[in-house]
Amino acid sequence: MIGALRSTVGVVSVGAALPERVVSNEEISRRVDTSDAWIVERTGIHERRVAADDEFVADLGARAAEQALDRSGLAPADIDLVVCATTSPDNFFPAAAVTIAERVGCHSAGAYDLAAACSGFSYAVAQAVSQLQSGLAQHALVVGSDTLTKVIDPDDRGTCILFGDGAGAVVLAAGAGPETTVGVELGADGSGAEHLFVRALAPGGKFMEMNGREVFKFGARVMVDSIERVTRACGLAPADVDWIVPHQANRRIIDHAVKKLGVEPDRVLMNLDRYANTSAGSIPIALEEAWADGRVQRGQSVLMIGFGGGLTWGSCLLPWAGNGPDGGPA
């Protein structure tokens, strides 16, 4: 599905949360047959954050959500909807979103989880936009939180080097700014499901399995194609977008997209060198860093593009309608 509409929905604030523990490439290379140089050359990753044994999706998600809510200027009671994108939830049920909503004080908001792997944050934002645009909600809190290191075989070189843990969150609001064009594309190709998965009911363990070559090819193709389609639907070219916030999967995928799309590299947010692939958390974590250092300005366009297991992809083009890090207009 793809579409564009005139809307006053915008992103008004962002937050992020990361575990304290830093795991370097050197530490991993002491356990599996790899090296810092090998990992950096193939992925661009130098280190990642790993959740503590007693630290889970709802813990990181609540910290990110609280920060985003504090920065929004809204009260918890103002939030109508809480959506948590995750594929590594603490429990089958209740949803992590329910726990997050309770911890940040959104006691009467609707709350649910959404599973679309590394595309989950884009999917969750798209759902929130539709609720806000329809008038069923005025303010939505969207969280992306994953602790995939808990479902990765630490001895599998193909996956243990790629993933880290973390969470990010945004507050979206209807009437956040002047009417502008909002674009969304969501897609899935189930024929590629076998290339990246974690079995829920598998005897002998629940480790991630991944065909890295196929996932890489998919990501390199769909990132370019989806950005081109969603910007075209909005009457724009990729170069017209102020900020592209890609899923932080692999530096080579992002570099390929930058070249193919003809966009300025400094308009593409990247932090995978320090955090690796945090799945549903990667887009809002990167956005939070760019907001915190003052790069993201009010009225600028932000294009979020995710891709991952399913195989799924999702793009959302929205305006940044929030304040700057000093509390004043960005």
C-alpha cells in the first residue's frame, strides 16, 4: 500500500534509551572467528549496546517513551494511543505497550504491540498517522524497542556481529503544524520469510536464523525503491527531503542507497557504527541524536525507511513539528 495526503499530523518530540553495556568488535572476536577489521569492512559497525539480563523491551521502551513525552509538553493523560513496535517482546502477552503506557502514566490510552521486525517502527508510525488523521486520536506515542541479542546465538558469526539492543519513541500530534503532504508506503514479500526468522515454538532454542546474502540484497533494493515511490507519491524527489532516517542495518546498504538516490550523504542519518542494528529501535534512536545536536529543525521533512524480516518494508514521510533541544523552536 502507498499513499499521500494533506495533513496537519507531525512529529513533535523524540526520545531514546540504550543499555549501559558496550560490546566491542574486539570482544566478539575473542569468542568467534572474526576481527574488528572484518566486521567494520562488511557492516560499518564498531560496537553495540547489549541489554542486561534483567533489562527488557518494556524497560528500554518506557525510558524512551518518558523522554519523548517530557519533551512534547503534553501530559500523560493527553496521549490517546500507545503503539510499541517490537519482535522481541518480554511476554507473549500482555503487550509491552501496555506496560510502557502504565509506567509513563498513560493510564487510559489504547495500547498494543506491532510485529513487523525491523520495519516495525515505520509500520507503527503509519498506523498512528491514520488514527490521528481520522480524528479517532489527537496524540499518539509510538515506541520502537528490541532486545534481539537475547535471541541470537552468541557463537553464530553471521548474526552476533550485527545486532544491538535499544529503544526510541516519538510523539505524533494532529494539528501539530500547517497542512503539508504526508506519505506512507507499507509492503511485504512473504516469499522471503525463510531468510530471516526466529521460531516462537522451536524445540532446542529460539535463536535467530538469517540468510545474510539474501537479506542484504533485499535491503539494498527495497530501500531505494521505497524512498523513490513514497517521495514520488508526495510530488517530490528524494533530494527534496531534508532528512532521510534509514533503518541502521548495514553501512554498505545505506551507502548504496545514497549513491543511487543522488542525495547528499550528510542528509542521511547514521549511527550504526556505535549501536549496530537495534531493529525497531534504530530509526527513532538515530532521529533522537540528530534532534539533540540541533540538526533537525521545525518544518523540515523527515523520511523514515525500515526493512527487515517478513520480508517487510515501510516508509513514512512526515514533518518535524517539535521544539529544539533547548526548549525553543527548532
